[in-house]
Amino acid sequence: MPAHFPHLARAQYYCKQSVPCALPSSVIEFIEVETREIDMRLQRYTAAEHRIGANLQELEQHAVYQLLTTDVLSGATAKALAPVNDANPNLWQLFTLLGSTLDSARRLRGNNPRLR
């Protein structure tokens, strides 16, 4: 993800348990691509963004998920769901980061036949 949007190197990222962590510099790579490729990637990533958003909403509206996340759980059920409950807030944070990254990329790309 960040390899194609170098301005994200300044953003704050979250590791496990919502603890801020630095993006390793090894993740950033610069490659040359044509505007046609950029447009195709933006379309593909935007479609993925829409699917992810729909899946997250469907998950939160699912009756069993609502029951499991609103009830006080114990025993094996609580143990099995602990990783899911720990990751859940990060899902929305990562989805928001994806959306803002794509918004920035779309603004940078604009409607011009050439990059800005």
C-alpha cells in the first residue's frame, strides 16, 4: 500500500493493540508507472475499498456478531474471540487510512492526462 504513495511515510501507523509505530523505511519503494497504470490501480483499489466497507458494515450488522460483541463472554468463547475483539477497532482504523490514502491519490491524479 504505501509503496505507491510516498507522502504516507509521514503518517502515523498503528501496530497491535493500537500502539503507534513507525512505518519501516524498507516498505517504501519508488517505481515508475504510466498514468494508464495509475488509473487502473486507482480503479481496482477503489473497488476493493467499496467491498471492504460493505463487508465491515455487514459484519457489524450480523446478529451473531452483535450478540458476541455486546454480551459479556467467559470461558472458551471469550478466549476464542479475544483476538477478534482486539483487532476489531483496527479494522475500521485501517479502512479509514485506506480511504484517506485513496482520496489523496485521486486528488493528486486529478482529471489531467498528465500527473501533477
